Amino acid sequence: MKFLNSTAPAIRALDRQQTLVVFPTAAVEQHGPHLPCGTDTLISDAIADAVEARAPDRVLRLPTQWIGASAHHRRLGATLDSELPTYIQLLCQTLQPLLEMGFCRFLILNGHGGNIDPMRVAVRQLQSQWPDRLLAAASYWSIAESVIADHLTGEDKAVGHACEAETALILHLRPELVDTAAVESAMGWKPDAVEGMFICRDMKQRTAAGATGRPDLATAEQGRQMFEGIVDRVSVAVDRLLAEPLPS
């Protein structure tokens, strides 16, 4: 069930224990010279819609939170951003009314790397207030890691930024928004050289073009196969969360 399209009585009538509230999160920010600034939101919307369509009686799909934690992109411009404390509060306050309604199962389904740390803080804060609820958070690429890797042809076998994976997905979902003539100028980025170490760099320090990996290798067919595999894996994760015993 899509929250936006549903009446209040229909939402009130849902089984509070056996409905999974899915809250997609994304971002609106620069995506190199070739992809739209709404890339993360477009992908997150499409995945959430497809997952909800497979289980409309068991999934309550919230509107996608399009503003993200994107400070690391701001020096490249064309980026909307929420500061970390504000973003964490936004996630918590969005879910709070549904917790008060009695819904017991929640999944923040993320589509932007900068949201990972704050979304985990948010679910930890909520869990301390609602210890009897199942509160989960994951990025679509962590759920479908092996599927994504299997479909990538470049050396980088994961989702980066305006990369092979994201470019393929947008070529499948919204091909008219991809500037294919600009893909070659998106090349060149600086990966971390110290294995196992998180080095805090913004995107301008990593890539002058605002993109990572090999977007030139992406195809629409690759994106179609990847998208279907992602939806399959996320749907399995939904089933598992619905089967998971509620905390006591």
C-alpha cells in the first residue's frame, strides 16, 4: 500500500504487527556531468514502488525522503543538503507518528551513501524509545551486493557515485535524462589508498568530475537486469523482516 495514495481509514485498518513500513531515503545532489541530480531519488523511488507492488497488502510504502545528508558534495555545487543533526531528527520525527499508531515493523530503505551513518543513529535513537518494535535500516546495494557485483563489468564491483551501476540503472529507468555525450568526461577519481581505513574526504577531493568508477561501461540492458535482481533481493529481505519475531 502506498501511503500517498491511501485514505486514512485504509491506513488505520492495516495489521499493525504484520505490516512492514518501508521508508525510502535518497538525495538530490550533483551526479557528475552525465546523470540527473535526482539520480538517488529516482532509483530509490523505482525500487520501493516495485517492492510495494509485489506485496501491497503487507508493505506500507512511505513517500521517499528526497533530501539527504550531502555535505560532502556541496563544494561541487548543484546539491541540496540537510545537516546531520537535522537529518537524524527528520528521520525520527517522520516515523514517530507511525510508531505511536502502533506499527511494529520498519525498514529505512536507503539509496544514498551519505545517509548511512545518520540513518543508523536514527534507528538507534528510536529503538531506545520503542524497544518492542523491529527497526531496520539498509541501503539497497548492501541487500543486493552480490547481484550488483555480478552485473558490473568494470573493476569496481559496488555502487559508487554516478558510477557504472547508477548510470546503468538510470539508463534503464530514465534514459532520456542521461547525457551520454558527457559520460567520457566523468572519468577519474581517487580511491582510498590505505586498506581498511576510513579517510574523510569530500567528493571534490576524490573526483573533479563528481563521479566515480566506469560509467562509460554502463548499458540499459545491464541496468534492467540489475534492477530486477535488486528488487528480488529487497523483496526477500521484506519477507524475512515480516517473519522475524518482534522484540520483547
